[in-house]
Amino acid sequence: DWISSPKKSGYESLHTTVIGSENKWVEVQIRTERMDEIAEKGFAAHWRYKDGDKGESSERLAKMREAIENQDSDNLQENDQDAKAALYSDEIFIFTPEGDLKKLKQGYTVLDFAFQIHSKIGMTCTGATVNGILKPISYELKNGETVKIQTSKSAKPKQEWLKIGKSKKTINKIKRALKDIFYESSNAGREIIKQKFAQLKLDFTDKNIEILRKYFDCDTSVKLYQKFGEGKLDVLKIKIAFDKKEEKTSRQETDLREVRTVEATGNEGDLIIENGISSLDYDFAKCCNPKFGDKIFGFITVTKGTRIHKKSCPNAKDMITRYPYRVISAGWKQASNDQEFIANLIVTGKDQLGITVSITKIISEEFRLNIKALSITEGKDDKFYGTLVVPVKNTKELSLLITRLKKVRDIISVIEKKQ
């Protein structure tokens, strides 16, 4: 609506864009004769319109027009087109796939449009489908285009985005996101250095950090942390920074990107992390609940120390692929005694006479295990649902028990309940 609020040039009109019968966009402009005079011939035409083509002012305008028309016609046509374009170039209208109309400024990019829809969409934007054609985030949108933003969970704002975004809001949001990413990487890098210092039996002090900062030529310690957090610096070179004479030894150190395990023959609490470190702050991940005997690895978190995961954890692939520099090898310390742990099993099957007796007989007589708890609930369609709590020696014995229970005729499934 440029009638309620005319442009600085004096332009007044009502604009709308609709879909025609052939599914094509049609722009409609509504204005009076006076408004059209200004739109087509400039604001000076308003004088002639008010005089009704009579009077001295009309004669002056006629002489001015004659003088202008005597100039080079090509230049005149070019200037006229530029003048008209200026009237319409302030804003553009973009459609979403659902048909919603969004108003943007001329020159705004796909990235600007993504941030206008929602900050989260902007943060994960990878491009857009414009009128059915894939375009990059730097593509400048044009009036009437239909735009569908493409996103990816792994996408993150980059420094180059500051040159692509045109909107002040977009640029400010990108700057804030880059700042958050910087400090997140810094925290992760700090944990990586701390872990390596523990392995090398070095104190995590300002003095030692200063040695690293100078060796890696970083302006500040925060910049040092950030580069380690992003995987731009080799963690194996930390030892070289403190002892340049042992370069050969440092090359033989365990690479953080290798996820290896020691064969389990010991106690659950006796964990080996990075070639013998057992005094680090770690805990077991709840997503996969690793137990003694499982193949495991360590993952350095930003704020909660090291988390121990199974190699078969559903999140393992994503962590190892996206953050290889935060993965450390881990295994179980070798020992001679087994350590029991409590297994929680969920059993489902057909509700038949004697099924409970069959289950308890296998556990107590075949495996010689004590049942800590057993509850059976009657379900629909003549099925039962049972919960079993049994102490087992290790994961191998647990696996054998589950396999044996599954062979019982009326049992449908046996799964371990995650803690």
C-alpha cells in the first residue's frame, strides 16, 4: 500500500500479486490517472495534471519536454527505464510453497529469506528450491518467486555468511551464532588439552598453556582452545611442544581418531582410557548403558567430562564422523575376577499354562542364577508381559541367557531394558 504511505519519489499505488487461471503469477497495480502520470512521467507531471493541460505551467512543461526529446533518444530511453525501475525496486514479494506472501527488500538473498522465516531455519540453511530449481544461499531473490528453503541438521553458520547476508538482522544473528560456536569449540578444545595433559602427567596450569600457545602460534589461549576444539591442531604435537627431542616417540602415540578396545577380562570399575589413564572424570552414557565386556570408546563432552559409549551405540557413528578429534580409545583393565551386574529383562509371550515355571527353571537350574525380581502382567490377545531382574557375571552370560529364553516355545521376545 503506497497510497497510505507514498514513496519519497511521490509514487502512489496499490500492488498485489495473484495466481491466474494458467497457474502463472500476475501482478496487479491500481492507481488514479494522477498517480499514473507521476508513475510514468515523474513528479513534475503532477503540475500539468493540476492545471488541466492549460496555463503557463503547461507551456513551460511542453518546452521542457521538447528540449529533452531533442537529446539522444537512446540515452533518454535508458534514463526513462532507470527512473521507472527506481519506483518499483525498493521491495519484492516472495511466496512460500504454501502460498504465504513474504515481503523482502530488493537484493536480499536466500539466506536472508531463511532467517526471516525462523532463526533455526536460517542457522541450518543449505540453499533453496526457487521455482523448482535448486539455488545456493547466495542467490538474490526476485519478485514473485516461490521459494522452498533447504536445511541440514549438520549445517552451521560460517564466517563467509556475513558477506552473503544483506539484512542487518541476518548479519547480527549470524554473528551471535558464530560467537556461540566459537565458545563451544573453545570448551571442547580445553577438555581435549586437559585429557592429553593428564596422559602426559602434566599439570593443567597457565604456564603450560602459555607454552602451547607460543608453540602453536595462537594470539590467545581461547584461540588455542578453539583450534583444538575444531580439530585444526594435531593433539599429538602437544608432547613435542614440551619435549622436541622426542619427535619419534610422539609419532608412535595413540591417534585419537583410532577407536580401539582392550579385551575384557576384568572388573567393570577398572577402566582404561588412553593407554592407562584411569583417574579422569568420566561416566557411562545412558543412551547405550555400557557394561563390562562391551566394546567401548570415550567421547569428550563440552561440560560433563568424558562419556563412555558402546561401539554399537546408536549415536556412535554420528559422534565418530562429526567429532573424531573428541573420540578417545577406551577398554577394560585386565584382571582375573569377574564382576556381577544386574540385568533387567523384558519378556513377552503367549499366555500359556506353565510359562512362568519354564522361565524360572532355565534361570535357576540351567544358569544357576538367583532371580531378584519377577513380575508378569496379562496383556491383550492372550499375551503376557514380564519383567525379570537377574544378576549375571558379564555380558557374555547375559547374551547366552537371552538366547536360551528366546528358544522357549511360547516366548515371543526377550530384550534388555536400558537403565
